[in-house]
Amino acid sequence: MKITREIPCVLLGSFLSAFIINSVLIPNHFLAGGISGLSILLHYTTSLPVGMFVFVLNIPLFILGKRYFPWAFIYRSLLGMLSFSGALFLTRGLYSFQSTDLFLVAVLGGVGCGIGYGLIYSNRATVGGTDIVSMILCRRFSLGLGTINFAVNLVIISASLFVFPLRLVAYTLFSMYVTSLVVDRMQIGLNESKTVFIISNKHELLVPAIIKSLHRGVTLLEGQGGYTHDDKRVILTTVSLLQLSRLKELIQKVDPKAFVIVSGTSEVLGRGFKTIQDEIFDLA
């Protein structure tokens, strides 16, 4: 793990998530999903520290996780879990935000936990628990980690309907949904990519300009006008979100009459982006 970046981010994310749980969710009797949710439920019934339950309940899951994940990933997740459970001890009673406005509590809790978990996940670590299951599903189905976490936790939180009022459970689900949105957004961040199709009669000028100015690969596709039946060359390229405006300026300068289609791209693997090998061995 890169000490200069990943470890501080994991520690900061763990502290922020734990602080929000202790200062926002628990004082307002909110619930949560996964191991954190089970730990909070046990805390409500026994008054014992949430951090203790997080640590104890994660032990069998980490033993099981050794069968499916490389040691490097286990170490990072162990760091996340230990720092998270430790932060739950340190932030206990540090501050208490109580409000009768459950919507405000749900938003504050969801955004705060989302930022904290996002810092942890984006640095290839987890806080253990159901996160390990979510990491497997994330890579198998190429879905957002926050979305998968929400789906997994939805099943767990639904069981609390037998114990807690529907209104409280509903606001808890909303808070978890906000968390999932923030986590997904932090994972994508400024690394979001755009796939661009350019139909231009000046492709011979645009192609070298894109390669030279943006240092992005270009593929030429064969096309034909539906009305004129004229042969067309379609330029296909993928750029980062930050490069999109530069590409538009370049197209406007070379061929103002070009027809441009921009579409969102959830994941790009290859030269200039994240490599396929990085994706396969991202857990390592």
C-alpha cells in the first residue's frame, strides 16, 4: 500500500465514518446496514460499545475472506476494519447532534458516511463485514460499489421492521441511499470518462490533432450517410471528463460543422486509462 496516500485516506475515512455514526446516527436512534447495523442494534439492546461489536463480528468474516482474496487485500481491509472499530471507540461521546428533523439527520448521516466510506473504498480497502461480499459482486457484475452495498444492506435493514417503527426504518433507508450515491460519486470522481463519436469531412485533420493535443487514441470507423449514401469516416475516441471541453474546442476550431455524439462511460480499460491487468489484480 502506498503509505504517502492510501493509509492516511483510509484512516481519515474510518474516523469520519465513525464520528458520523456516533454523533449523528446513534443519538437519533437511526439504524444502519451490514456489520455496522448489527453492531448498532446490539448497542441499543446492551449499551456496549459499537466498536467492540464491529471488531468481534468481523473476525469470522475475515477468516472466510482469506479463502477468496489475496493477502494484500486482506491487510488493507484489516487496516480499514481496525481503524474503523478503533475510531468508534475514540469518537464515542465526543459530540452529539440531535434533531427532530429526521430528514436532516438522514442527509447529514448519509453524506458524512458516504464521504468516509468513499475515502476507504477509493483506496482499495474496506471496513470488513458485508463490504467484502459487495467487493466480489462489484467486480463480477461491474456495478457501483455503493449501489451494491445498498442492495445488500436493504435486505438486512428490512429485518429491523419487526423491531423498529416503519418511519425510522424508512429514513434509515433514505440515509443509506444517500451514502451509496456519495460513495459511487467519489469512486468515479474526476476519473469519469466520455466516449465521443465525431462525424466530420475533415477527419484527416482532426485525428492527428486529437492525438497530439490530448494524447488519446483514435479509431476510425466506416460509415455511410442515410440520406446521401456518401461514405463517411467516424472518429471514435474516449477522453476524461476534464479533457472533454478541450476536445470540443478542438473540434470547433478544425471543423465547426462536425456532428458530435458524447456518451457517458462507466468504465474504461486500456492504454491511457486503467489497464485490464490493474482491474484483474486490483485486489492485490
